Amino acid sequence: MNASVIAAARQMGPATLEGQRRVLAMFPGQGSQREGMAAHLIREFPETAGAVFERADDELGLPLRALCVEGDAERLRATEIAQPAILVTSLATFEVLRAEGFAPDLVTGHSLGEFTALAAAGVLDLADALALVRRRGELMAEVAAAVPGTMTAVSGVPASRIEEICAEVDGVVELANYNAPDQSVISGTADAVAAATDRLRAEGAGKMVSLRVGAPFHCSLMSTLEDRFADALSRAEFRDPAIDVISSVTAQPISNGDQARDLLRRQLTAPVRWIEVIAAATALGCTDYIETGPGRVLSGLANRMVDGATVRSTQDARRIAAVVAEYA
């Protein structure tokens, strides 16, 4: 770790532990990308983060390092670029923390982030994780080109009512993410999502945000990809988890490598059950929730759902230093 960042971390002092703490590392999904999202990693941690990016560039033949430091928002929004870029930025962040002794008790990931969680838990090696995520992004981009679709975050309407409205709208629109009790995400064709959005606004929905994802993930429109992605999954080696991984498909720990492979196939069309994921982590004794990678979406959701929890993000060098001081 860069000497200036270590010095800042050490000055913050060690954490004071009261009772048993259990740490969940949460890895973000698509939509968390932003311009310059890895600039601090390359600048401050060249030996650890830089090595991850160098290997990723070699494995994929993509200039991920340059894209994650200098790429513009439009380029990073492309599904086939965003997915490997977020994976590598998140894994590079994790390697920086792990090099300083950070060792979570459990890991989980939101959608795409589940691949990162599996790599962090030793289920996938970096080469297989990169290959799978690139293939996933390419296949999803094909669907996006063939069937214009979108995803919209909805606040202020219960998930049960959103499900009813989606069922009443013509076309494909489905509840894709159960993010928090007051936030869900709908996914489907552009026209059907627009119609559902109008109905939800009339129901008194609060903030509604079109997501920067480029395709209608986690809905039945992705079903055409399952067999093709299953072929890619069959060629990757899946090991049993070295630490518990909570699946976003089942909201339960993954038992073995074969189950992990099957869940990644099912994940294409299955909704992200993030409310249940956080509830499962809490039931397993988690007290600390660390978003590992770009953005602060998951830490924000944890803050809203778990009273009294310690929640941290790691999207810049200062926040990484704080996590090092508290957990390393």
C-alpha cells in the first residue's frame, strides 16, 4: 500500500472492538461505474491494484486500466465494457484491502457483483471470472440491441403493489431488484417500463431513476441467453467457497462450486433479492457491512436497512484508509 495512505490509516488508530464483530464484504453491480473510478487505485496502490489491472488487460485484450482511469461515461456505460470494468475495479480494491490484512467473514454481490464475490471467496480464479463476465456482458448487449429495454428504480411504492402493476401492463415489465423496503427496480421493454412508470407515478411513487445499465437485466427477456451462457459456465472451474458467499438469487449461503455455477445461470432472469441478502447476513451475525468497489449504493442501502450497523464504502483512497485502520 502507498506509504502516504498507510500513514493516514495508522494515524486514525486501531478499532475498538466491543464483542464479536462479523464483517460482510459487499460487491457492487452494473450502474456503479463512473469516470475515473480506478484512478486512485492506480495512483496510490500500483503494486496491488495495478497488478490486478495488468493481468486483466492481458487476459481480455481490453484496455481496462485506461478505461477505468480515463474512459468517458458513455464508453463505460456499454454493457460489455461496464461489467468487466466494475469487476476488475472491485477486485483490485479487495486486493488492496486484503494485502493489509482485511479478511471478511462473508461476501456477497449485487447482480454482477456476485461474480466478484465468488472470486474473492476462491470459487473462481481471476481468468475465469473475467472470461465469464465479458461473455455475460456481450450476450446482454446482444439482447439490448435486439430488444430495446431499460431499468428504472422506484421509491415509495411497496414491492407487492409494483408486482401487481407490472402484471397489468401490456408487454414485458417485471420487478427485477428488491433493493430495500422503500426501493425496487423494474426491468423490461422500453414501452412497458414507461407504461408502468406512468402507473406508479399515479400511485404516488417518489423518486424514479432510469439506471445506467444499457439492458433489461433480471427479467424474462434474458431467458434466451441462459443456454449460451450455460455453455461458458461449463468451461469454467468452480471450486467450493473458502468463506461463505450469500447468493443474490436465493439469499442463502452457496454450498459448493456446482451450486455457484447453476446460480449464475439462473441469475440472468431471477430478481436480485437484496433485502433478503442483508437480512440473511444479519441473521448470520454480521455487524459490519463494507461496500468493496466503486460507488456507495450498497452501503447506502445497508444504512437504511440495518439499525446500528457499522457501514463503510471504499470508493476512494481516504475511505480505503479508514477501512484499513478499522479492520486490518
